[in-house]
Amino acid sequence: MASTSSAPARYEYEVFLSLDTRHSFTDHLYEALHQAGIRTFRDEDEIRDGQELKPEIERSIIESRASVIVFSENFAVSTWCLDELWLILEQKRKGDHFVLPVFYGVDPSDVRNQRGSFTVESRIGSKWTEDNVNRWKAALREVANLKGMVVSGSETAFIAEIVHKVYHELDLKLLCSPPNLTGIEIRARDINSWLRYEQPGFPVLAICGMGGSGKTTLVKHIYNTNKQHFESSSFLEEIEDKPGVLLGLQKQLLRDVLGTNIVISNVSEGTLQIERAIERKRVLIVVDDIDDSDILSTLFGAKVLDTQSKIIITTRLLNIDTWFESISWRCRVYKLELLNPDESLELLSWHAFGSKIPMEGFEKIAAELAQYCGGNPLALKVLGSSLFVSVENPWTKSNMIEIWRSRMDSLNSLKGDLDAKIQGVLQRSFESLACHSHKELFLHIASFFVGEYAFDVEKILENDYHAKSGIMTLVNRCLVTVSRDFGKLMMHNLLQDLARNIVREESKDPAKRSRVWQCDESYCLLSKGDGSKTIEGLVLDMPKAKQAMTSETFKTSSLVKMKNLKLLQLRDVKLTGSYENFPNLRLLKWHGCNLKTIPPGLLMSSLVALDMRNGDLEKFEPPMVLHSLKVLRLSWSYKLVSIYNLHRLPKLEALDLGSCISLTHVCKTIKDLENLSFLRLSGCTRLWKASSNQKCVNQLKRLKTLCICSGTPKQPLCSLPESLSTLILSSSSFEILPNHIDLRMLQTLYLSWCPNLKSLSCLPITLKGLHVDWCTSLENITFQSARFTLQEFCYEGCFKLFEIEGLFKLVSIAEVDEADLEHMQWIKLYQNHKVDLVGDVITKGRTFNIQMLYEYGIRSTYLQSIEDQSMAQHEYTSSSNFLSLCVPLRPKKNRIQGLSVTILCGSLSSDEDGRIMLPPFAKISNRAKGITWVYNPVVFCLPRVDRDVVWLSYWPIGNLLDVGDIVHVTVFLDERMFIVRECGASLVYMDDGEVEKDEKCAERMKGEEVIGGDLSLFQVTKGAYYLCRRDFYKSETP
């Protein structure tokens, strides 16, 4: 299916909303119209203070296709509202202006007959003439005789009826989207910015997420609210790769884009026509729910397009961008975040109670249900609707609470009581896995490995299920995620329930299933010595087994019948007996193990991973050579003193000894573990004190990851293996990193929670990730190269960090060198003024004296006011967000140094309305040189209703400006909330004798990636640069 619309260009708005007061009903009505994509005028949002209102109101009525008039008790008390009413009806008489009266708390007959507060006779004799009053009376009678709507019942449902009525009457052909779009604005914010600000070079956006995550709802909202900014638009859905279907979609797309039927005889011809159409016009195209790159190729071809059009796709494939990259299209991937706890509770409440918050008495159980849904909008809507509680029947409240509790107990019982609609949506993701081994891998992870290290799972399951490539496939299908911090496998609990339902369908008898994870079932099997060769994996967590006694002991013979058992996970389970007939396991995970040593009879020949954390082991020594063992985890073994004969583990790749506080001896054969790539020694303070142990670690030539955080001394390291790619030193007490550490292959460095760390100098150029969160003494960071290479950089809570080489620097105006201020010396007068800077965690929640921001060679600052406006006068000014200038002839002894830009910004609405703000952008283009810079500052200041903000910036582009060049300056603000009151620009000149001063300024802004330097990393198309280092879709919310 496809949808399209092209609103008449002469209309600025679809609806003019006329009302007398700002109460919750009208606020909700306005938001519902706005969220539905209906452009709505409401004077408090659209008119600046100080303007003549009446001409603006009249213009807005004329430029609207319809008016919705909300009559409330005091409507006729306002002569302003009465004049609005007359103007609206005058417009109705002139043409096809649709008028919808809505009666809120008033009787239409009182309006018609002018009774009560609608009596206007008393106005005669005041400054209003009899003609005015007669005109109002006639208008009230006329509008009351129109077919209107009287507010009754649920306001939410009634508002939805109003929106539907407007849809129908105006024939808008907008996409139907559900009411109560909780959390939609913050998720649409950055996408709206990408659509409206015309950031060059990225024609495609892929919205990715698991089934039911709200991708379609989000993209419909975005389509409705943005299509009017394009010449034409098309929304394609229900896409299938079947004969005739793709050809039909191509025809529909061309009809939407070109406005006429195009005759095409085959798919190849259709692809060519679409390529031409997208290049000729600026169009918005949405392709919903597509998981096949071949279909994309059919629709859009493989030609590199030079286009201002925008294409949005929704998909469950995280790696869909690789197809676009293969044809040299630039594609942004937006991973749709699930709802947070507050948003989840709100959405559930709308569907369960018809209000924003739970009904009294349901608060706790509603929060539990919202938590179970894990932020999945589909689950919240379905479960909420199925448990709807009517406000009009309060006598059912106690019964409904019992029903809610029963439903919650069912969901928590692990019996797989997943709603059929939710399961159907999620099942499609599972069935899309083409490889049987990937399906089995998904079921294994859901049953046993959620929260486990991906590294371990890859080793354990590689031989049976090609786990390394399989996990990648599951991640790309949004079925599994890998946590960025510790590399653990994570899965949404609804997907986990889906997988477990699939396993339960194998048999009603747990003993005949392939996987047993429910502890009560596992307890029964071990207690009875039951089981079968069908079982491949079993979990028993004694604290979770309801029937279990903490002192209970099982015999090792309880596992004899499980001949094919490969995965055994135990916690606080006590076993006695002989281990000679113990299953030949791939994984033995036995937390809280009661053994003091490894029993010699334990069959370990096939063991790939041994995890005996938090147990009673006092000595670890492999009883034999174990050629299969690759992972050994003994962390939190407080009684462990010594480890012997590690040479018997020739294939060992990961050794975890974290927090083994009594460990004093590890045999020197550790240095002979040629395959060891991961070593954790954090908290092993006794072990690390011996320099001989440090030397053994240094001899591990293939070691990639080393963790020695928590308790390391101030000078912790003698030397480390050059092979290291990840070094974890968090929670350590040193003040600086030793200079002699030369790690040429280091890519990730963790230094979080190091309170004494003051400086980081000359970090290696290979570094891709740096974590220094809550290093409260850290002041500056420098690198071996001036080029900033970090791809992941976390520095929350670094209250003293104001300089990051190659990234940005913040300096108080009081401390800025006068040479850097150039012609803006007057700013020093404001050096003690305060500003609230937002946009980055480094300034979040803090107030500063006015700061100078150095970034990309650009210098900028923010002021909350300028008392003497003459100080900020410019050669070129504009009362809009755009100005143009032509570079003039200059005196012979002067040369152009750069461009100074000043922006005066104001607010259109209060901060209390809760809407999400888009960050500011500045765009400077030199058409003659074919160069464009789009700059998004890392921190910025926002205006308020009672306070404008001045944004001053200096761009050192003098060497790129010649006489006669036409320069365009454009500033983008969130047009819903802010307005550019004035824009000014001046060319800054410098005498030839001041070259030395200019060079000193450049030295203070050192770095390769500055204007005039190498900006290739930020180039999006030829000559166009997007100056923003952070991932825009993860920027801090103002």
C-alpha cells in the first residue's frame, strides 16, 4: 500500500485553533492535532511579543484551511475571541473554509440564544459600538447553527474524534497513527532535524529496532509532520517480494512523486524511472518494514544519486547500511530506543485507564506490568488494552486489581503466557532466520546465556552452531544485543519468553525437552534422578527453586540419564559422590561450588569453559592436560590461595581471577599460555605486589585485554605486553599514567573512577575508545597526534575537564587572551555574567561565567543580553535567520582574517511545555568556492521567554574569501520554540604587520581538524562539511 498527499501551497496551516483560555483540554487537542501531522496555528506559539496581533491573526485565519473553535464558559467575555469568530465566519463565506464548533462545558443553545455568559448586549455603551455587538450576536447565532461537537465522555476519545473529523473534512490523506504517542517527540527530534535542516550527503535514514518497538508508529508521525516540507511524498508499506507486487509498488511510488500515472512494463524500467524522479524533485519517501536489500535495489537501483530527496526505511536489520555503502550511498542508522520506565507507565496507563497515570490503587501493579514489557510499545498497548479499567464503573475496581495480579503472576511464572498478538509479531523475527543453526543458537542464548560474556558463548557453542557468525546475525536481526561496556549478551525479556515458549512446545514433560532452565523443574529432575538423552542444557539456581532446602545435597548420579548434557549451570548446589560418570560437558558453570579442589575423576576432556566463581576452592590445579578448555573463571573465590600447572591448559584464551583477595601464588607457567588473550587480575592486591608476577604478565605476547583495576598502587605498572588492545585501570589511585608505557596497539583504555588522576598526556594515536567517567580531578587530555581519533569517549562527571586536545576547549572569558577576542574586547564587560550551557555532559546541570568555546578553529560564546547594542553592530544585518554578503574590495595593507557572526535568538514558548528542543546549527556557504560548513556546537545556550540569547562566533576563513565572493549565512533553530530575531555578519581584517599575532592565535587553537586544515573526516559531499564530532543521535537532550 502507499499513501501520498500534496497540500495546496497557498495554505500555511491546516487548522486555526480559536479558544479563550489555555486549559488541559485545549492543550491536549493542540498536541493531538500536532502529533497527527496537522499544521495548527495557536497564537501563543506563533506570534512574537510586541507584534500587532490582529493583522497576524487575520493573516493566519486566511492562510488556514479550517478553524476549530472551542467554546467555553468565558469565550464571549473576550472581545478578542468574538472578533476572531467574526473573521473566521467571514472567511467561510468567501470560500471553502471549514468551521468546526466544539462546545466545552457549555450548551450550544446558550450560544445560539446568547444566554448566560454569552449575553453580549451589555457591551453597548462601552468603547464598542452597537454595530460591533450586533455583528458578534449574528456570528454567535450563525456558528451555533453549524454542525458542531459537544464534549462528553472520555476527553481522550473525544479529541480523537475531532482529529478524525478534520482528517475527513479536509481530505488530508495523512497516515493514520494512534493517539497518545508517548515518547514520540524525543525520538523524532533528531530525525526531524535531519529532514528539515538539509544536512548534505546523507539521503537515507534507516530506523532499526526489534518487533513491536514502535518503528512504524514513529515513521508515520515523522511522515505526517514533515511531508509538507517536500515537493511530494510517498509512504510504502506491506512490501512483499512477490510477482507483480514490486511492479505495483514502483507504479505507486512514481504516481505519488510525479502526480501522474506512468506506464512501465517491467521492474527494470520502473527502477530507472524512479532514479530520474528522485533526482528531479525534492521528495520524501518512506519504506516501512523491509528486511530484504534486493527489494531496495529494485526500488531505487544502484546508481549514486545527486539528490535533495530523503528516504527513510524501517527494518529489523541493524546492518542494512552496508547495502547502501556497497552502492556508495551514505546512510545513517538510527537504532530506536525502547521506552524508559516513566514513558512505559504512561503508555500503559493511556491504554489501561484512559489517562496519563494509573488509577488510584493500581499504581504498584501497573508499574510491575510496565517493567515486564521492557519498554516495548506493542506489549504495553496490547496488555494495557486487555486489562482496561473503566472509570465509569468504579465498583469493578477490586475485581480488576485481582485480575491484574493474576495476569502479572502468570507472566512472572515462566509458564510462557505471552499474548498471541505479541508472540505473532516476535515470531516473525525468529522465522526470518534462514539457518537452522542460528535458530538453535537463539534458543540456547535465551535459555542459558542472557547476561553472559559473548566471548565465552562463542567459544562454547562455536563447533555446534557457528556461534561467532551466528551471534552477529542475531544482533543484526535485533534479536540479541551485546553490551558495549562488558560485551555481555542481552535479550529483551519478551524475546526470551518467545524462545522459551518454542522450547516448551517440544514436550509437556521437562525431562523430554532439549533445554531445562526453570529451577523448579530442574530441582525435580535432580531430586528424582530423572531425565533423558534429549536434554542438552540444565540450570539449577537453588535460591530460586521454591521447593529447595538450602542444606539439601544431590548425588552426582542424578545426572547419569542425561547422556547428551553439554551445558550445566549450578548455583549454590551441593553435590556428593563419584564424578567418574559425570556427563562430558562443554560448559560447567558452578557458582558457590562446595569443592575445595578439582576432583581427579571429573571428566573434563570436552570442557570448553569452566566457571567456578564465588566458591570454596582453596587450590586450583588441572588434573590432566585439557586441550579443549579455553575459558577459566575463578573470580570472587575468596579462599583461593594458589594456582598450579597452568601449562596443562595449552588452549586457554581467557583467565578471570578478579577479586581473589587471598591469591598469592600463580605458577610461572602462566607465561607459557601462548593463546591467552584475556586476563583479569583486578582486586588481586597480594598477587600484584610481587614484581615477578608483573614480569610474567609482560611475557604474554598475545594478550589483548588486561584488567588490573581496583587497588592498584599509585605507580602500578612496570611494563605491559605491547600486544594489548584493551587496558582496564578503573578505580585506581595513581595521579598520572607512567610515561614509559608505550602500547602501540592499544585501542580502548578504561580509567573511570580514578579520583586522583589529574592529566592524561600523549595518548597513543591508535586509541579508539577512552573512558574517564567520574575522574573528578582530571583537567586536560592530550594525544600523540593533534588529530582526534576517538570513536567512543565517555567523560561524565569530570568537573574540572575543560580541554580535550583536538576536540574542544572551554575558557572563561575572564581568562581569554585579548588577541583571541579580536574586535570583541567589549565582551570582557560581561565576564561575570552567568550562562547555562547545555548539549553535553560536561556542562549538564551547571551554571558558568561566560565561556569561550574553541572548536574546529571556530571561536564562539553566548551572552544572555547586551546592554549597549552598538557594541555588536555589523556591516550586514538581517531580521531573519538568513543573510547574504558580497566580499568587497579591501585596503591594500589589510587582508581578510575571517568572518564574525552574531545571532540574536528569542523564545516562542515556555520551557514548561515539555517539548524536546532541537540544537542550533550555523551554516556558511561560499558559492564561488563551492564550500559549505554546517556547524553544530558541542555546547550552547538556549533563550527563555523572558530572556533572549546572543550567539557570537568567529570563523577563520579569510584565506577562502576573495573579492566578489557571495557568502550565505544561515542559522537553524527549533522553529517550534525559538526564533531568530536578528542576524549580523562582518568581515574581520588584519594589517600585514599583525600576521605574527594571527599565528599565535592559531597556535592556541592547535589541531589538524580545523577550518583551513584537514576536515576530510567531516566531509559529507564534495565541498560540504558537517562539523559535529558526537554521534548526533546520541546528543545530550537540552
